[in-house]
Amino acid sequence: MKVNIEVLSGPSDGESFSFRNSFSIGRDSSSELSLSLDKFISRHHAKIFLNDNECVLEDLNSTNGTFVDNSRLSGKTRLSKGQVFRVGRTWLQIAW
């Protein structure tokens, strides 16, 4: 399964990324999706798990939280095609 992440706002607005495997999101350069310019993103903020035709988003106990549909995520949630979510002050959209 291949997913695309588009940055909709924040310091990296307009950038796109593609992944075929589960990936981490964070400010740290070791994150597969490193968003180092948003200082409100934790070094190890969230992770997206890819399984067959399913994407699951998990917050990694980030300081400022991960938001889906303007609700703070606790634990894991399944993302749908075209879903918009926020880490730090950066809005992202996932598609496959």
C-alpha cells in the first residue's frame, strides 16, 4: 500500500511525501516524515501504521497532541482516504 501525505499548512506548506511502509512523524531528523520547522511538533510525535488497505494514526505521547477532526487523539484511530489531521501547528492530509 502506498500513501501520500500533503502538508496543507505550517512551515512546510505545499510539500508532499509518499510512503509504502509504516512511518513516524516528528521534529527529529530520524523521523521518516521530519517536520523540523514546526517547533510545536514533538521530536517523536506520531506514527502511522499501514496494513493492507488501512491506515492507523497513533499519538506518541506528544506534548501538544495530535488532532483528527478537531478532537485530540488519545490512543489510536483509523484514518480514511482524504482525512485531514494536525500535528503541532501543521495540518496534513493522507490519501491512497
